[in-house]
Amino acid sequence: ARRSGPFRAGELALAEVRRKHNTTLKLLCRLAAEAVLSSPGGVLPHRDIIGQLPGQVLRASGGARLLLRRPSLDEYVLLMPRGPTIAYPKDVSAILMMMDIHPGDTVLETGSGSGAMSLFLSRAVGPKGRVLSYEIRDDHHSLAKKNYRCWRSAWEIGHLDEWPDNVEFILKDISTAAADMKSVTLDAVVLDMLNPQCALPVVHPSLKQGGVCAVYLANITQVIDLLDTIRSCKLPFLCERIIEVTHRSCDAAEINCSVPYIARPSHWQEGHSAFLTKLRKFRPLLS
């Protein structure tokens, strides 16, 4: 349960600043007595935030009004330090539904990236579950661990319960991890990597019959390559569905617009899309 009291040192705080064109800038910080929050409208010492109740508006040195509150997990993953592009919360929601993960499940992901998917998987499988997160790059591996630990430690200060310590970050190429997989039974798999077809021969023996492998890919050409590999190598997977997840930012109508409250595509941001492929493991018919 979330603490109902004021901010404490070590917690994560989110500051919202209203900007031009009816947009909001969100700033994330880890509260420390000697630190300062910098914003376009001036600075705000963390000591002025610590002890205040979330939901209050504080004024920065330059006069800007900052609404302070505790961040949600999806806001944290969007604002935390990142190296590779993260799986966006909207994509993660689709992946979690696709895999039908339950508390207590054992799930494998590759790669760890900046740790966004790891955090959502950690919450989904709960304290009795387990997440194995493989990453080939040392910098991504270190960043994912750092972001995960930051969220966990801040959570314990701001909540009455502790966030489960259920993610094992492994610095290894999944295609060389066949020996590791022999001792593991997986309820589900999520692959977020450039060549997921390299991982399938390694992970499929450990995946339960009927289990789902969700594959996150940037373009449809990669999806075609994946399905070609499954066919040519006769891997025991059925492709159940392919969905495209799209992102488009919208603006509120400008103040001088004759028709108020119209949401229209933002003209200064490009859209983003990705493809999710749902593979189901099956047992081939005996000849």
C-alpha cells in the first residue's frame, strides 16, 4: 500500500510544469536534502519538497508553478535514464496481455535494454514469480540493473510493502545460453532484440507446451524473416497473430481556435509504430 504521508528523502518525485501550446513538461527526481530540481522556470530545492504532501503546487525560483506528486510506473520508465529505446507502456500492456502472465510465473526476456520491460514483468509475476533478463551489451545490462534498483529502493521508502526482488539480470548472448535453459521451465517468453530467430532454438525447449512467445519488432520485414526461420527450421511455434501498435501525440486545440477541445495530431512529432508477433508453442503430430 502507498504511504499517504508527505514526501521523504530517497523517494521519487514528479514535477509537472505547464508550458506553451497547452503542453506539460514532466521532471523526475530522486529526493535528497542537498539536491536541487532544475526546470525552465527556475530551481526548486529538494528540501522544499521533502515534508510536503503530494498534489501541492510549489513555486520555483523563476516563478514557475510546479505540481509535485509521486510518479506511476509508466511515467518512471518514460523519464528514467535510457540508452536504447524503451518498450513504451502502451506496447508493454499489449505484450503482457498477449503473454497472459500470472503471479508466480517464470518469464524470460531478452534483451534488458533500459529495464522498462523488466519492471513491468516484475510487477506482473509478483514476489513468487521470477524474471530472467538476458542482455548482450554491458552498458545496457548495467543501466537496466540501475533503473530497476532505483525504482525498488524508492518504492520501499514511499510504500508500506517492498517491491519484489524477482529479476535476475544476466549479461550473456541468449544464443549461447542453452546450458542455462536446461534447468528452467518457462511460462512465457518475450523477445525484444534485433534477431529474435537466434533465440528461438535455445528457449523453446524450456517453454511450456502451449506457452506464448511474444516478439517485439520494429518493422514488418523483420516479422517476415522471423516466420521464414520458424518454417525453414521447423520450430514448434504457431503464429497466432501479428498486431501493429502505433503512437501518435495529440494536442489540445489552441486557445484562439474557433472550435474548442479538438484533439489533433501533433505537427512537431513523428508517429511511432512497432509489430508484436504472438507465437504459441505446440507439440507436433507424431508421424
